[in-house]
Amino acid sequence: MVFVIEKIQESHFEELISLFHEFANFEKLPEKMTNSAEQMMREKDFLLGFVAKDKNNKIAGYVTFFFAYYTWIGKSLYMDDLYIRQQYRGKGLGTILINKAISFAKESDCNKLRWQVSNWNNHAIKFYESLGATIDDVEMNCDLIL
């Protein structure tokens, strides 16, 4: 299957919101998804990433990320989401999108790419380990919703 990879653009926002809801449901946290296309428009300067479109020009998956600075290592890229719609999984699309994020991080002179994986998502854990990622259980998320 052939996919077209594009940088996220405003024209993707409405369809991406639908995928964000799918991802929140997949993570068993639908109540945490509060974003909207209108909010994305207001905050578009902070949204970086790529979408993969199928032959019908529909978004099959996406990867989003942002720059971060870690005191121990310096400039880094934080991959917020890597999500592939169910019907497109197992076709190499996750590998294509994460490699786009890795390339972007390298081209941007980042020292590290960081992301999270749910401890129950064994398929994703194996995938990330196959890429050479180190997965630890040392840190826990701390969110302060403002």
C-alpha cells in the first residue's frame, strides 16, 4: 500500500480531530480528549508533525511532536502521538511515520527523541524496542491541567 506523507497543515485539522478522538478511545481515555479544530487553529504554531494519506486522500495515521529542552541532554524532540488507524496497522506505516520524526529530529540538531508508551501496549513496546529505544519504568507522568 502506498501512502503520501505530508507536513500537518490547517486543512488537516478537522480530520485530525477525529483521529485524536480515535486515539483517546484506543488509550481508554476518551474523557481526556478536549482539543478542537478551533483550538488547533489558535495554537497552530505549536503543532508539528506529519500525516500519512491513503489513495483516497484520507488520513491513515499521524505523528505529532514538539521541541523540548532537557537539562541533562539539551535540545530534544518530544513525540506526543504516533497513531495509525486500525485498518492500516501492520502495513509499515508506523515505521514510516516514526522514521519521519527521527529524521526531523536529526535535521533539527536534536540530541534525543522522547515519547511515552502505555505499559499495557505490548505491541507498541516491542515495536519501539525493535527501533533501539530504551524503555524504562523510572518516571511517571505529572499533569497539571490549567
